[in-house]
Amino acid sequence: MTRIPTKQEVLDWISANPTLTSKRDIAKAFGIKGADRIDLKRILKELEAEGHLEKRKRSYRDPDRLPPVSVLQVKAPNEDGDLFARPLEWHGEGVEPIVLLITRASDPALGEGDRILARLTVVHEEDHNYEARLIRRIGTNPRKIVGIFRKGAEGGRIVPIDKASSSEWLVPEGAVLGAKDGELVEAEQAGPKNRMGLPRARIVERLGDPTAPKAVSLIAIHQHGIPDDFPDKVIDEADKAKPVGLKGREDLRDMPLLTIDPSDARDHDDACYAHADDDPKNPGGHVIWVAIADVAAYVQPGTALDREARKRGNSSYFPDRVVPMLPDRLSGDLCSLHEGVPRACIAVRMQIDADGNKIGHRFVRGLMRSAASLNYTEVQEAIDGNPNDRTGPLLETVLKPLYAAYTALKKARAVRQPLELDLPERKIVLSETGEVTSVAFRDRLDAHKLIEEFMILANVAAAETLIAKRRPLLFRVHEEPAPEKLESLRETAQAAGLNLAKGQVLQTRHLNALLNAAAGTEDAELINLTTLRSMAQAYYNPENFGHFGLALRNYAHFTSPIRRYADLIVHRALISAHGWGKDGLTEDEIMRLDETATHISDTERRSMMAERDTTDRYLAAYLSERVGNEFSGRISGIARFGAFVKMDETGADGLVPVRSLGREFFHFDREAGTLMGSDTGLIIAIGQRVTVRLTEATPVTGGLELELLSIDDQALPRGRGHSKRATRRKAVSTKRKKDKIKRKVEHKRRQR
């Protein structure tokens, strides 16, 4: 009879022979044959039950050791430039192993989030346990899902909170991470989707109660993968930063530079001052100073701060929070141009003539001290004759000269004719606990326009300086609209009885003529929206393709380095161009400008989508108490599955599903942008005035569902759509369900 090995002998063999771990290999190693295999099978089962072994298909391995060939996820480089990776097949107890990637010249470039198959070697180094060599790259980050976890008998399911997604995800029992039923979770795809059944996922983070008011922006942050925690190394660098002194800088501390921002501004990165030009060669001209926080003095190339800022690309702004590009020690303190405090800056002195044309400029690296931190409303009220204690002493000497310079700039703007869209911006007002108290439209004051014109002028000066000095930079590019989008705009204009000239090189003045013709008519909002949708999206590029919307040949972002990485690149380029120090643009950065431009254009779009989704969710929460109410609005979009309506009161967009329009078939005409009923001939088209009833509001997804009641003041054809009685029953039922859920949630909170 063959001697059966002990459990320890089996474990020792598997540890020493990680590539020979099938039951057949183990039996062969110990000479076990025939009926004795039953005893070996029993031992392996016991070791598996005790947690000493983990079965992987037909082989066994020690769960406290990584397999010799593993799937890894690449992490961001550390401060020394070394690449480490997270082992995705680690299921052991204790501290996760640290894996260092050993790359070869022939290996492809690897970046954070890449998934690779690698061969591992056990080592006993001070800072890592394994060394990995690439076999092949198998993909980037898996698809991420943010949703509500619903516990089941064996694991559970995730119901997505993305209104564009209808598919649920199956979570196996070993991948729930302790999540509770009804909890908001973040998960990632676990393997390819099966032909039959739901796709599989594993939960990677529990995000808490989805009904909590301040969870709204948190959902968007996680859903769009916006980094919201700074690594310790980044915080450490920021905390060690010291205020910059006057050495090597121009002293601007006696100049009455002002910051003018929203009343709830979290940082102040730009200041301005203007006065009449005393140069006799420039009668009626003005001198405008724009000073910008010198972020480059604190965030230098190659540091952890710089890598994190580039990774984020920009700050993201939500109604209840900001996810900043830089830690608060910099964004809210050392780089913020606070009133009465010396701050490092890069400033530009610009001369304009009486007609607002820039006739000269020069840049300096200076030290300034803000004379006052004001908000737009109080500045405008002072100019309108109602100064307060803060603006009164500055009215004649500082504020009025600013407006005089702005008046001149308006003349140049009128000649240049940048695109003049009139689209009011929504403002969501929250209570201290995070509930929406009101939805209003932001005021558009001359004070806003003044700062905007000053910043545009400074951005032009930055671009022109770097072009003249032949220095690489990132331009802000906005290309002409695509021909097919212009044709769509032209058709919309014709349907409204308006005209957009054809057969000529399109300029912004042609679009402004159309917008002016529509102004004051019931089609004004439609024409503005359609014009906006016809525009190409602005982006960053080392090559200069001009800025169509602003009607400018040379344009770069210079004025917001606290919240945009592109501006920091321009600051460094200016430092190099003027020889101001060693913290300018490096050769490595210049080589990566294309890559950086693409990356920060992507992060900008990511933030825009997250901010938009957050607004949608807040609006859905605000309107959830008004299910069953009627609203006026306008058809803003047409799709095969229904019509989108922008409601007048809040600017919220809701969907009228095609299924709710009746039993007839609706033909979708993509080119015309219409839905047409097969029986009634009813045509639903972009721009029509409508009355709708809100039938469903889902705060967790931001979805609004509407019922169409009338088009252009005409009731829908009789017999089409749901009856009013049925609609009311549905609305009342929906409201009762939501009230019941809210009572349960409130009861749970009180119990806590």
C-alpha cells in the first residue's frame, strides 16, 4: 500500500512546485495510484475547506502566494519613476504583496490602469515581495459600474444608476465586499459577458446610503472615475510649501489689484487693475493689468504634486463640493490671491487704444497684494450707484477705471464679433443638509463680462508672446462647425422663417446675424440651442488652429492655473521664454505635449459630464415632489425611442417615451429630426412648444419621464396616448411609493 503524504507534505510540494499543482501532478509526485487517489482527494478537500489551498479549475495553489503567472493592474509611477502593480489574483490574508515591474526596452509603454499578464518571481527586497516581467498587455481598466446593490441568495445584483444603462450586473457571493442591500456601490466588470445571463461584476468599494442628499455628486465622481483623494506624498509636498518672497520678482504690492469672483468662490487665481494711459501717443487709451497666481512656483515638473495635477487635469465643480486639481494648502491658501496678503504672481501689462485694440503688452513675474476680494454683485451695484462699505472707497479710483477700459474693449469686441449665444445658466441652491431649495438662472452682469474680456485679452497676450519667442505651448483650439451640423442648423432656421447664408466661408458674424434675427421671438431659445449643438468642442493642442467661437487667431489658457493644468503649462512656457528661473517647461514636458493635450482634453470632458449628471440628479430630486404636475417646455431633441423636452421653469430635460404616445407606430426621421404617427400623421419636431405632465422622477439616475399633453397649444389627437385618468392613477401611485420609501429611510436614520 502506498504511503499517503501528510497535509504539510502536500503544502510543501505545492509551494516548491507552483507550476505542477493539479491533482494528477501531486499524485504522480508521491507515487499515488489506483484507489489511494481517494485518500489524496480527501486531503486536498480538507486543505481547501481549512483555507490552506484554493482550487483553480483543476489545480490547487496556496492562497497566500501569487501564482507564477498572474494578472496585474499597473499603478501610477512612484516618485522615483518605478512602476508597481496590484495583483488582481490575491486572495490571501494579511498585507497584499508588493509587485515591482521590471520592464525591458522592447516592452510597450505601460500606464496607470493597464492590465497585464506577467511572470512573477519571489524576492525578498525591502520594498517589494515579487518582481514581474511582462508577457503581454491584456487591456486597460475594466468597465466600472456604480449602482444600487440588491442582495440575493448567492451574492446579489447591481442596479445601475446610469439612466443610459438598463442592464443589471450579477455579483457572485465571494465578490460582494460585505455590501448591504440597498447600498450604493462601485464595482468593476469581472470577466467577459456570457452569451446567456447577466454580465458579472465584483464590488470594489461601498459608497453608503444612495438617498443621502450629498451622495448626488459622490455618485458622479465615482461613476466618471474622478480622483477625489490626494496621495499622502502629494499632501506632504503641499504641506511643506512656503510662501514665495520678492527675490527676483517685480514688486507690485502697491498696485490696487482686485479679485472679482462669485460670492461662493473657493479660490482666487486672477486679479486686475486698469487706469487711463498717460502716453500722449495713445489718446483715450487704457492700461490694463491682469495678475495670475504663480502656481508654477509651487508645482514644479517631476514632483508628486505635478503628477497628480496632470492626472486630474482640472478641478471639478459641483453644487455641494469641489474636487480640486491641487490640495487646499495651495488652491485655497498659498496660490489664492487673498485680500491683503503678499502672493506670487505672473502678471501682464496691456495697452489698449481708445477703440479697445491691444497695441502692446509685457509680462512680469511679480509679488502682489490684493487690495480687496470683491464679488460680482457688489461691484455691479457700486457702478449702478449703490456702493457698500467695501466698494465705496474704491469706486472712483479703481472700479470706474476698470469699467472705462471695459467700455473700450466692447468696441473691439463688436468689430471682432465673437459668437454671442444667449443661453442662461442654471444655478442649483442647496440647503445646509444638501437638499435642493431652489433652481434659478444665474444673473449675467456687466461685472461678469468685464472680467471675461480682461481674461480673454490676457490669454491672447500669452499666446502671442510664446509664438513670437518660438516657444512650445498648448493652444486652446475651437475649430469651425462641421458642414453637416451647419446644414442641420440652416434647416432649423428655415423652419422658423429665418435664414443662414450659404455658399460662403462661415464666420461668427453670420451666426450672430441669425441669433439677432431670432432674438425676442418664440424661436430664440431653439436657435440658440441648435447653434450651440452645431459647434465643435474646444480642446487643447500644441498646434494652433485658432478659436472660431471667440473669432481669435491666437488663443491659449493662461488665467486659471489653480484649476486647469493647461494654464500651468503656459505659465511654465512663459517662465522659460523669459528666463525667470529653473521651474519652466522641461524638455520632457515638451516631448509629451501631444499626450498631455489629449489627456487634459479628456479630463475636461469627464468633468463636464460628471457636473451635468449631478445637475440632472439634483433636478430630478427637486421635481420628485411634483410628480403629476403640468409644465410648459419645448421639444429639444428627437430619438427613435422618444422626444426630449426642456422644461421652461427649471431648464430640466425629460423624456416622452414613444410608447406613451399611443398605439400607432411612430416613424423616426433622423435627418429631419421628427417622429411622425402612422395613423394620425402627428408630427413631433425639435422646437415645438409643448405642455407635459411629469409622470416619474428618479433622483438616483437623474431620469425624468413625461407625458405629452399638447403641441403648439393643440391637444393630441383623441384616442392617442394614455387617458388622463390612467395617467393620474400612475402619478398618484408613483408618489405614494416614493413617500413610502422616504418614510422608511427616515425611520432608519432615526434608529441610527
